Amino acid sequence: MTSQTESRPLWLLLLPSPPENITSDSIRAAYASTISQVLRKTADISSSFATVTTLDIALPCPDICSPSAFRYSYLQNLLRQLYRLICLLCGELYIDVQYDNDVDVRILLFQASSLDGSRHAQTEVTDDLYTGPIISLRRLASCSRLWQRVCSMHSENGEILLQLFLRLRSSSPDNINGRLAVERISPDRSLPTFNEPALMQAEDEVPRAHHKSVAVGGTFDHLHIGHKLLLSMTALVLSPAEPYDTEQNRSIIVGITGDKLLENKKFRECLQNWHQRQAAVQTFLQAFLVVEAPSQHVYSDQGEETDGTHQRVVSSSWLSGLIIRYVEIFDAFGPTITDEAISALVLSEETRAGGKAVNEKRAEKGWQALDIFEVDVLDSSDKDARGSDEKLHDFQNKISSTEIRRRLGKRSGTAD
């Protein structure tokens, strides 16, 4: 199965470490100027070539996602503020599907320890599996993803990161085809600066539960930034692969609402069918989790019978032992009440009642309750929208599948 994204323009933006205190203001001060300029450039490409440009944004993450410790709140806040900033900038720059200049932005994380001088980053990492979601800089640099251009912040730390990335890429034993253009982005000096970050201290870490089967559910129509945050956090909740153990079984179960349940959705003429929504989720998760092509793909449209209902299931598996199953669901529960092995559920703050209902059903079966991980809703404020009601409205539209369908319908003449 060939993804439509394979033929898209593909850029990489390398960002230096995030500020120690992650807030909307500190993230904007640190990254807004650089991200804004790269968004504008990639949007111009989308417009010129009548396609959607993919922009991978990679930045170091403090090593807080080890098998023994996990800082969910830190990771969620980091990704949430970054995706929130991207959404606001797209509104300010008029970048959107309705303008035929859309950009598909994906945030990737690599280990901050990868930047600990040349010794740590350039030695062979034998236990560095191909699956993340938090990988080494060496793995990122040596992967076969065919970026046409890499951009970096034109600063001291930005240059150090860029040179290390290029050195690791050029020394990779793998044959990386294609010439990689390099562009340094000068920050806007009128914006406030921030202090250099400090890595997380040991006392900030909390013991992590080992979740080898994690579930998430949704409609995932016209995949947007809110979906990307939800899916990213789902992948991060999954326990990391153990070094050298390629036979461990870890799974992510993605419940995707069946078409029949969506017949009464607004602007349903612009609603993507189940296969389109499943393919979009799979493309994103694969990009976030795996920097190489999967070892094998098992695609199935199986026609399984579940309580008399035709259920579609698509599965993908990797050498690391990771299996992702995309399951068609017809109710609010899906596999969470049919698969006892699932131990965690990731959901949005808006749907926390659904998590409670799931655990009540599992209790009736005598099963262990799921650990519930909430993802905060992306929102804006008047200050973020720079005093413009139009910008605030545009932000909310970008994280609403209904509004995306409305805009697409208006553009095609099928909606008022």
C-alpha cells in the first residue's frame, strides 16, 4: 500500500531544546519566528505545486521517558504548546486547506542526551531500535526519510545541532539517496529571548506503569492538529521497547468510528470514508513512531463478525514487536471491553465520561480498570489571537472536523 504522502514535498526543521518553563509565551518566544518563516515557505510550495507539503519538526526532549520513569504532563504540555503555536501561526499566515496552501506538520522527538558531545552521539548505538517515539539523533539523521531540505535556527545552539545532524547523516553506513539542501533561518530580533533550558531533575520523575497495550478512539475525520496531539500522546503512553528484546509484544489499538454511525454528521458530503480516515491515522502514527519503513505490513479488510456486525481491522507490525491495530467501532467502547489485555486508554478532556463508562463495563466483567490519560483540549485566547476575533475563530476552525468539512463544502459548492 503506497501512501499518498510519499510523493509530497518533505522538509525537516530542527529546533534547539525547549525552554525550561513551558508556557504559551515561552514557546512563542523561543520558536515562533523560525516556525513562522518555514511555514510560509512550505505553504508557498503547496500553493505552487497544488499539493500538501509535509513539514517534520524535530526537537530534543529531556530523557524523561525511560522504562522506569515517565512524565506525561511534561510531554503533553510540550506537544500541546507546540501544536497550539503552529495552529495560531497558520491562522496568522492564512495557511489552510481552503487557501490551497495547507502544510501537514508533524512533531518528532529525539533524546536530549544525543546532544551530549560527539562521544555520546557518534558512537554506535546497538540498542537503538527503529521505533520511537523518542529516538536518538543518530537514528533521526541516518534514517531513509527523504527530506529535500533541512532548516535550522540561525543561532549558536541551532548551528551546533545542525552540524551534528549533518555529520551523523554523512557518516551513516546506510545509503541515503538524494541531496539535502540546508537553510538557516534567522530569528526575528524584535521577539523576546529565553534562557537556556535545564534538563529534568531526577526528583521530577515519577514511576511509570508498564502499559504494553494502549487504546485510543475517535472519528479522525480530516486529521488535524488536535488529532495529532491525541495520537502522539497515545504512542508516548505505550511502554518503550526493551533493548535487544525483539520478541516483546506491544500494541496500540486505534478505534475509528464506522461510516454508518456518521450518517447524520453535518456536511457529511465532505466526510472521509473509513478507509481514508484509517489511512491518515496510520500515516501519522507511522511517521511519529517509526523513522524507517516497517519490517512488514499486514493489511486486512477482514469482514470479521463481532456481535453480528461487520468490523474492519487493519494491522501493521514492526521488528521491535510493536503491533498497531486500526479497528472499526460502532459504539463508545470498541475493543476496550472485548480485549482484556488493554491496560490504558488515552482520551480528550471532553470525553472523560467515556473513560468512566468503559471502566464500569470492565468492572462488570471482573477485569482490571484501565489507566486513563487525559489530553487537554487545544484552545486559544484573545491574547494569543493578537486581539483579533477573526484569528480566534480561525484557530477553533482548524481543530474542528466539522468546520473543515464546512470550508471544503463551501469551496466545492456543496455547502452553504
